[in-house]
Amino acid sequence: METYKILKDLALIFIFAKGAGLLARRCKAPMVVGEIIAGLVIGPCLLGWTQPSEFIGQMAEIGVILIMFSAGLETNLQELKKSGFAAFLIACVGVFVPLVGGSLLYMGIYGFSEFGTDEFFKAVFIGCIMTATSVGITVEVLKEMGKLKTRVGQTILSAAIIDDVIGIIVLTFVLGFKDPDSNTLLVTGKIFLFLVLSLVVGFIVYKLFRFYDERHTHTRRIPIIAITLCFFMAYIAEEYFGIADITGAYIAGIILCNVRDAEYIDRRVSINGYMFFAPVFFVSIGLKTDFSNVDSSMILFSVGFVVVAMLSKIIGCGLVSKCFKYSWIDCLKIGAGMMTRGEVALIITNKGLGLGIIDSSYFTAVILLIIVSSIVTPIVLKLLFGRSEPEGVKQ
């Protein structure tokens, strides 16, 4: 592709992404929804001004790596420790129920397949897309109502963080087992070795980074070294362990989340990520979305996908919460707070498309889920918190 055409594509992507993102925020929806719609508008679906290309795909991949690195940096390890067993179990079941529900939904519509077949892994991958929670919208709603620091608010926040970690691990296993020639023991061993390497490298890097950071606080070298670690871990994960590069980037963020300049690094990364690479990623989702293959069965699947994805979080997270003596209304609050889906669902879907597990028509269901859950979750939470029953342990 000629350079001038690339520049034209970038200009269209940035202006439409930012314009549509701001419009979406005015409508009380996440900016990501507007950016995806921008891709639909300027892409092959409608105007056809911009086409998917290898260059845009490579920029989108950098964008998704930086998004996951930033997510790791924003992880609060102290909050994870405080939340304890309750948030961990809520997150585990909150991943398991959507994983099973999504798999059964696909098999129920398209037929059951034997373990190890491509169709079986496709069904499991659909379940994987449902696992991760995007808690950003929930946090904003809880802040607005002054409920973020309550027991329920902190449980939702902690469970959502753990939820994302478990979701990434599940994705890593599914991608490893997808290869029909892969050995189950070998895949498990590679994942275990990578986690061990991450612990060792993480401990050493954290100590060295903290030592350097304390002597060179807020210098430009700090975020440069951090991004270097991000790309290095992403490369090592994919190249030598067969693990998704986003997993390596996420772990790199977790390694640095407790250093003094973690927030400073995150701000600097955001300048490159959220101002440049991330909009390309979200717009590219719209560019790659193909409505030409959407038939009646895909419409049925998309509706079922949204319903199962949202209800499975309420059922999974809500029922487990009851085991820890939350009142029924608080169980509903926790389940509803975990319903939203966003960037991670798109990232997982994009990874599946890149590996040929699913085709672009499935973006329709994912985008519909993000839009519906982003609108419904704030409304449901405000209604539930408006109830007169006091929050906390039921006496």
C-alpha cells in the first residue's frame, strides 16, 4: 500500500474515532462503542472509505498489547489481597458459568460436536468471549451514587479484577488446546513454565525497577523501560511458550503495578495507547465486521449470546455471593455489576479471528453485547441501589 493511502486511512480513523467516541460519551455510553461504530461507518459495511489492511492490523495489535499492559498496571494487588476468598470464588464462578453457558448456546444452535474437533473449540471459544467483565462503567455508576467504597462496591471491583486474570488464563489454555496436534500435558507444562518464568523475571525486574525508580522518579526513561518490558514479555509469551501475547503484556503490567511510578507509567502509556494505537484497534473491529454473512441463525445467535452473557454473570456471581451471607438484593447488585463487557471481549474475539477459530460475522454478537450491557447495567444498578433494603449482611 502506498504511504499516502496509509496517511488517508489514519486521518479518517482518528477523526471519526474521536468524534464518534465523544458522541457516545454524551449519550452515557462508553467511548469504545462510538469508536467501533466509527469503523462500521467508514469501513466496507457502509461508506467504504477505509479497508482493513496489514498495516492497520499491525497497529491494532500494538494497541491491544498496550491496553492489556495498562490493565495490568491498574491492577490493585493490595485490594486483591483484602478481598480474600469471597471475591476469588465469585470471580471463578463468574467465569465458569458464562464459559459453559456460551459453549452450550453455540452447540444448542449449531449442533454438538466431539471433544477435540474444530467446532468443539469454536463453541468453547464463544464461552471464553463471555468470561471477562469490563467494570469501568460499573465503577463510574458506583462512584456517582457514592457506593464504590461499600462492601458490595469493593466486592464487585475486586471480583472484576480477578475475573479478568482468570479469563486471560482460560483463553491461554483454550488457544493452546485448539491445535489438534497439541499434547495436553505439553500445553499445561508450557503454561506452568511461563508462569514460573514470570514470577522469577517479575521478582528480579520489580526489585531492579524499584531501585532505579527511586533514584530517577518521573523521568522519561521510566515509561520507556516499562514499555520495553511489555513488548519483551508479549514476544516471549507468543514465540517460546505458545501463549497469547496479550497475556505477556498483562503480566508485565502486573509486575510493575506496585512501583512508585506505576500511575506515571500508565499516563505515559495512555498517550501512545489510548490516543493513537487503541483507537486504531477499536475502529479496526468495525472495519473487520462483516454483516454480509449475517443470516437468521446469526441473528438468533446474537440475541441468545447477549441474553446468556448477561444472565450467566447474574446467576454465577449472584448465587455465590449468597454463600457469603449477602442479602438477596446485594447478590443481585453484585451480579448486575459484573454484567458489562468491553475491551477484553473484543480483544479475545479479535484473537480468535486472527487464529481462524471464528469468522468476522461473530463480531456482530459481541458488539451488540457491549452496547446492550453498557446501557442496561447502569440502569439496573441505579434501580437496585434505590431499593430501601440496607446493604450488607442480612441479619
